[in-house]
Amino acid sequence: MNRKENFTAGFIRENPVFGLYLGCCSTLAITTSLNNAIGMGVSVIIVLILSNVIISMMRKIIPDEIRIPVYIVVIAALVKSIELLIKAYASSIDAALGLFLPLIVVNCIILGRAEAFASKNGVLDSALDGLGMGLGYTCALVVMSLIRQVIATGLINFTNPFTNQLIFEVRLIPESFTISMFGSPTGAFLTFAVLAAALTAYKNAQAAKAAKKEAK
Amino acid sequence: MANLFTLFISAVLINNVILSQFLGVCPFLGVSKNKSSAIGMGAAVTFVIFGASILTYGLYKLVLEPNSLEYMDLLSFILIIASFVQFVEMFIKKFSPALYKSLGIYLPLITTNCAVLGVALDNIKQGFTFPEMLVYSLGIPIGFTLVLYIFSTIRERLDAADTPVSFKGNPIALIVAALMALAFSGFAGLV
């Protein structure tokens, strides 16, 4: 696989959330608004790139037997730094994400990429992989939060997390036609299920197309 | 006493880990395919959460807080949890090879089960006293086991059902989870 394929695999085909069911806890929990999704997505991208780079740099000196604990310590240190930074400069994100910010540590995507990719590849490739996977995760969060927010409140809005200033707000559905259930856990599971099924359907269609081509 | 009971009920039913806090969804989808592994996983998680909560709470209150090292919580908690899970794994391997076999890959994965770290951090964040912490960290995994068990019984029947191709497997399981979350949200008025 070349670099470009590696980079784009995370978006649709191997989307970490809907394709591989990694990091689904945070996806279900925080996708109630676009703000949360982007805040979480950006934090995960930063942690993922940095952890991939650090682990790929250290891959030759980490003994094989204790690699997992070493990865976990690296990731935990990074997450704690990000958490402290967010607490200091963007406290509204910290309030909204709550427990799920420190829980990035146990987000399977990060440990998974460290083990599957960064421990075997060079620094630049690992950084790109981190960016690709992180963007795939963020895309999944954004799509899901858009669906949930629009159906549950009828609004799309985005505020600057550093100043709490409203950047834009659009009403798509009149207030009396919103379904507030989509903001609750039930709506989270439902949206997730439908999106995961859509991805499976897309993959099946692609596979069928490829099979037809081969038969010809 | 009444307070502790309320806390227990709300930890098991109202703030259920899986259906309302979304912690531990990965094992929820992974190990819920049959009843016996659901119970095994539930028991392992209960033991790990209870043990790890006591250890992390003790560490935080006795070591980190007096030395104002609160920012080390994440790092030290995750190490405690990882080594505790390793210990439980060796223990089960030795005493019940059958259970070990059926839990398979999910046992080491308890380390990255967000419910364990989530409860440990939540105990600190909510400022629980020691007895409250004990009740909470017992109630949460009991709620987890309960939902996992109910879910596995539904899923055993789901295998025989005629579901659309793209919904087979996890997507239909998530739909079931959505309906269960709806049912569990009815408990909200309990306390």
C-alpha cells in the first residue's frame, strides 16, 4: 500500500468507528452537538499524531515484552497534558466532554494504531497514519453529531471554544418538529446502528461490483 | 444508609454504565453472543472494577492528594488497572481454564475497557466518601452485568431472526441496544 492509500483508508473503507467499532464509547456519548464532536476530534487527532510519532521514534529501543505498558504510559502522559491545556484555555470543552476527555487514554484507536502501525513504521508514515485515522474518527463524530443535533434540536451551531462566542447558527427544522429523543442515549445507539449498516451496505455494493468485473 | 441505597439503585439502573453513560460498549458488543460468556465477563469486570476502585481511591487519597500530585492520577490509575487485570488473568487461567477459554481475547481488553478507568476517575471527580465509593463501584459493574446478560439472551434469539444483510451482526445489535436504552430510561423517575 502506498502512502496515499494508507492515509485515505481511515475515512470510509476502514473507518475506525463505523467499520472497525473502535472508540465507540466516546462516539456514542459526546456526539450531542457539533461543538463537542469537533473538540473531541481535534483532541484525539493531536494525541494520535503525537503518540504515533513518539512510539515510532522509540520502536527500536522498547523491549518487545513490555511494549504495551510503555505505549500506555506514553499515551496517558500525552492525554493528561492535553487535558490540562484544555482545562486552562477552553474550559467549555472540558465541561462538555467531562469524563470522556481523560478517557481518550483507553480509546482503542490510539493503542490500536500504536500497536498495529507505529511500532513497525517510520516517523513520517506514522504521523500521516495518525492524521488519517484521527480525521476518519473526527469525520465519524461530525456526521453523527450533525444528524443527532439537527434532529434533536433543529439547529446547527458552532461556538468558538476559546472565547465562547457564537460563530454561526442555522435552524433547519422548525422547533415543533424536532425529535428530542435523538439527544438521548436511545438516539445515539439508533444513529450509530443506521450509519454502521450504511457503511456495510456500501462495502457490500463495492464488493459486488468488483466481483462482477472479475466475472467479465 | 438510605443515601447509600439510593446511590446503589441509581448506579445499577438509572445511570447504567452502558445504556446511559456509554462506558464499556466494546465488550458489550463483543462478548454478548452467548449467556455463559456474558456472565463470565460480567464477573471478571465486577471483580476488576471493585478491586481497582479501592486501589486507585486509596492511592489518590493517601499518596497523591497529601503530596499534591493530583495531576499524576491518569498515569498511576492506568498502570494500577493494567497490572490488576494481568493479575486477574493469571488467576482465572490457573483456577478455571474453561472460563479463561470462553473469555478469550476480552480479558486483557478489560484494561482498555473504559468503564474501569471511568469508575476510578468518577469516584474522585464526584468526591465520594469511602463507603459511597464502595457502593458505587459495586453498583456500576452489577448494572453492567445485568445489561450484558439481558442483551446476550436477546442476541441468542437474534441469530435466528431474518435481518437485512447490511444490518447483520453489530448494527442490529445496536438497534436492540437503542430499544433497551429506551426501556431503561423509564427507570429515571425511580429515585
